[in-house]
Amino acid sequence: MNALVAALAVLLAAPAEAVPYPYAPRAACWRSDGLTRVAALSGDALRLGELVDGEVVDRGAHEAGGVTSLAALDGHGLYGAQGRRVVRRRGAWELVAELPDAVLQLLPCDVPPGLVVLHGTPGGTPPAAATLAWLPVAGRLVELPEVPARWRAWKLGWSAAGGLRRLVVSTHKSTRFLPFDHDCLFVFDWLAAGPALVKRWLGSRLSRPYLDAAHADLRGDGEQRLAAVEVAADGGRGMTVYRPIGFGYEGEWRGPGVEGLERVIGLGRRLLAWGRVAGRPAAWELVPDGEGYRLDPRPAPAGPMDWTIAADGTMIWFEDGWHVEQPR
């Protein structure tokens, strides 16, 4: 038995290339056995907890085992990226799949249940090369050829329109109208029966060069609006909101410049922005304000991927203890 345990420990030892990817979540929340469970990476530790009456009951620190990012599926538990491996936690980390190169981001999918895996050659953002794969909770890993490696995909997210789920892929490539490498946002219809991807919108770029983008149902009307951190002509940064118009998007609101703004993260109906002001983390929430929007200050975690969210909109992160912020 001791020999078997030692062999498993070697099998799941973190590969040398296991490094955090800047667009991969480091916290996750899911429902299991009637409980809302949370997990967060903190240094070399995996923190576990349960959300009870608006507070997180801590379930202690555990070995992270070289896992650098997290994803979770209701009813199926907690997954992690560990170098070239996707692992699942069942008391300890167990190997689920092994990729030919580094796992960069795990994007949970509920229909059908599984993970969209962004994997490729690390070495900055965008990666030198990256492709997509589909990992069902019960089944084998399959590649998604609709996003070739030369597109240098660097972030995945979800949107929806007309009753269809859409996969949003940030890429770095040249396009017909901008024949030089740049960041551009591609949108695909997600056909769950395959699953398969169908091209919906391959935009050259947004109205200005963008640094990050995410979708959220900001007004609770079922429309998944796109919010982007964009760079103005003078080099300043600000937020722009776009609404879907069938084939693509149209501008709905452009906010003023925001010092230190870097990232935007869509979590359910909440959209959080993160940056640094005077060298310290800063955070804002994008909220409706009449026909426009505003950025309200929020408590800031140390990093932009440290947040997770419960089904009721409760924001959770770990930093020297669990932090909880109820929806406003």
C-alpha cells in the first residue's frame, strides 16, 4: 500500500512548467450535497470552506499540490490545472486528463457538464500558441479545431443571445481589416450536442484597442452585455459597454478615464473591474445608472482572479481569511 501511495504521489507531482496563468481563476464556488462550497488558492495552500448564512465556514488549509488555477461544476466538484494535467479533487487530487502542453485556463460548462480547456505554450500573454479542447465530466478529452493555434487564444468566457450559449475567445492575430497582429474578440455559438463551435462574430477589434473584456447580464434583462477595458488615443484607460445586436455589438456607453484600470471580470450578473492605484490593488463594480453605467468602488483582493461568486451573487475571496460581500 505504501508503494502505491508513493507511486500516486509521483504521478500527481506538479510538473516543472506549472506556473499561474494571469487569466485563470484562483477561486471557485459550487453546489454539492445541498451545500455551497468554496475554494481558493493562497500561496502553496488550497483553502476550502462552506457558505452558511452569508459567511464562510473555514474548512482549513490543504496542500495545493502544484495546482495553479481552479474551476468547479455544480454536482461534480472541484477541478484544477496542474501543469499539463487537469485534476479533480476527491479528498486528494486525482488525474482526469493530460494535455500535450500547459493547461492555461479551465472554463466550466453546465450543458453538457464539462470543461473547455485552453492549453498551449506559456511564455506571456498572449501565449506563443494555444488551442482549445473539450473535457466532459464523463468521457474523453477531444480537441476543438475551430480555434487554431496560430490565433494565439489567451482568454475564454461565456455569453448568450437568443437562447444560445456563446463561447467568447480573446485572440491575438491579424484580420482582414487590420492586417497586423492585435487583440481581437471572437464569438462562437456553442452547440451542446457536439459539442461544436459555429462562428458568430469574428471582430477585427472593438472601437478602441482593448486590454480585457467580459460579459454579464448587467441590467437583468437577459441581454449579455460586453464590457471592455480600452485604451484611449492619449494612452489613458476606460471602460466601454456594448450591447448585442444580432450579428455583433453596438456601443451603449463609454465611461471616463480610470486611473490604474487593468482588468474586467464577469461573474453572473456582476461585473468587477480591477487595477492598481498608487501601487495598491483597487476594485470597482460596473452598475447601471439611468441609461448609462458607473463604476462603484469595492473592496479589492490582491489579484484580479481571486474572486468567486455564489449563485445568489455573493462575492467571496480569501486573503488572510475569508472575505464576503453581499450583492447591493
